[in-house]
Amino acid sequence: MTDKERLEEIKSRVWKDKGTYAMGDYSQREGYIYTLSDYDYEWLIEQAERVEELEEGVKEAVSDIENISPHEAKKTLMDLIKNMEGEI
């Protein structure tokens, strides 16, 4: 199953209920409360962590590219894309 399929599956399984929840400043807010399984929650956290890692890689690549030749920049970008594809 692809990550996209997994996300769609989670969306279809999550329970969404109206509720009121506390804010950090002791106020309350109307909204929705979402309930999902431990398994789905952990998977979503892992995906968020992967995104953070990929964003950091992109920032480093951009920083590197600004200081190197066009040929080296192209190679750096190609390497980054290959690494990203391997993680998707």
C-alpha cells in the first residue's frame, strides 16, 4: 500500500465528533475531536518526522547549491531527489 493510500484509509477510519476543548490560556473552544487508532497515530507521527527530515535536506541542498558550480548543484539536486524517492 502506498503512503497516499494509507492516508486515505486513515481518513476513512477516523472518528470525528463535535466537542469543546481547553485552550492554553484557560479558555475553551468549540471544534472537533478526532479519534484514531494507536497504529494510525504512530504512522502519522512518523510521516511528520519524515517531512521534517526531508525539509532539512532540502534546506541544506539549497544552501550548498548557492555556493557551488552549476554542475555540482545539478548533481546535489539529483542525489537529493534519489534519496527522497527512496523514502517515499
